[in-house]
Amino acid sequence: MLKLGAHQSISGGYSEALKRINNIGGNCLQIFSSSPRGWNFAKITEQQIADFVAFKDEYKIDPVYFHASYLINLADDGRIGHMSKLSLIAELNLAPKLGIKGSIIHLGSFKEKNKLPIDEYLTHDRGQDNKYKVLIKNIKEILDKTPIDALFIIENAGNRKIGQTLEEISHIVKDINDKRVRLCFDTCHLFSNGYRFNNDKGLDLFLDKLEKLDLLDKLEVWHINDSRDEFNSGHDRHDNIGQGKIDIDEFKTLLNHPKTKDYPYIIETPGFDGNGPDKKNLDILKSFIGI
């Protein structure tokens, strides 16, 4: 059965997000553990944990993922980097208690005015300014301090941040060298960076590239969003399915291809009424199944 869900608000408590996704016809879910715009770590009681697990089972919502704070920057060696580690350590320690698979994470930015290609970080010792080494060190520390059943899921970047290209992601995954590191690919972000697959052949080529880079077996979940911006624009602005610049055949191909149809798909669309990921977007995607 297709695993299709959405990011939903935790307003009123984590269990309310489960009710919301059930109400719009989704069967998997993404949530924040706390406000994504501040360093507010999750606070949840044992009763709230029990309620969440019970509702999750009742509604058959699985899998569920956290999405990490937007403030995260794991390439920072100052306060932001320290708070990023604390935030993710708290989140990944909470996840297994709730039956949540792990956290989907934007890694951050190297912050240079003219961003260096990642291979320059790998091949040149830039001393204290080597933010790539900081990135890898911080991720390894987070993994060391969190449970083995909580996944660290890297999301590809849609703009000028870490993880724009498959090659960048491959370097990072190899240097971390941990089985808990998985990947989330966002269709809008891929489109923004020059990746597209309007048919089976195009998707096969993309999957072949993932395999050559040793990334295919790391793929965990997809974010399925349309794009307000043109192909290869370098911009990250999500749109509702069918209202953006991505050819509708791309979504049909992805949802029906034998190698991709069984992954969980999470929408982060603005909503046709402007109120966030909605039933209409899910229903449109469901209508593509079997086409």
C-alpha cells in the first residue's frame, strides 16, 4: 500500500498531529519535535508518549519522522553548532520512545561568501577554517550520544547550502560511515539543482547514479513537492502538486516506478487554501497511482 502523508502541526500536542493526518487521508507523518524557529527542546510527559503510541497504532500511521529545526547548522563551530548538536541529541533520544524512526535534517551552511566546492574542503587543509571537518565531527558526536535505532536522515538542499548535489551528499555519507545515516530526497530541491525524471528512463538514470555513489541503499523517505521556480533555478520554494513548474509526469513516474513506489512520501505543500499540507494535494497524488 502506498505510504503517503504530510507534515502536520503539533499544536495541542503530538497526538493532535496524528489526528490531523488521519483526517486528511494520510498514513505516514512528519512533525517538528518543538518550535522549528527557536532552541525550544521537546518537553513531553510519559502519558503524552503513551497517548501518541496508542493513537499511532489506532490510526495505523507509520512511519513517522521528526523534521529538525530550521536553525540547525552542523558546520558551525560556535554557539549555533553547539545548540544544533544539543537539539538533535534531545530529538533523537526522544524518537524511539514515540516509535518515530528518526529526524530529517538540513545540515546547514559553510557560510563562505563564495562557497567552495566540497572537494576543496576534502583535499585542502584549511586549518581552523575547515568547516567540513567541523560538520563531520559534529554529526559523529550526535550519533555517539543517541540510540542506535534513531535514524539521522540527511535531506538534500534546495538552495546554496550543504548537500545540493548527489556528489556532496556521497562525500558526507562516506566520511560519517555510520549505518544510521539515511537520506531524504525532496522533489522540489532536486528540480532546483538540475535533477529531473519525467519518465522511467530518466528515473532509472537517477537511480543508477545513486547506486554508483553508494547512496541508493541509504534512501529512506521522499518529500514530494512541486516547485514555484524554474528548473535548475537554485531556489527552494514549494508549490502545490500541479500548480508549479515540475511536470506532472515526474510525480506519476516516481509513485509508480517499481524501485520507488514503496518508499514513504511526505508532502510539504502550501495547501490550495493556503493552510498548509492538505487533503487535496494527497488526493491528487493518490489519483496518479496505477497510471
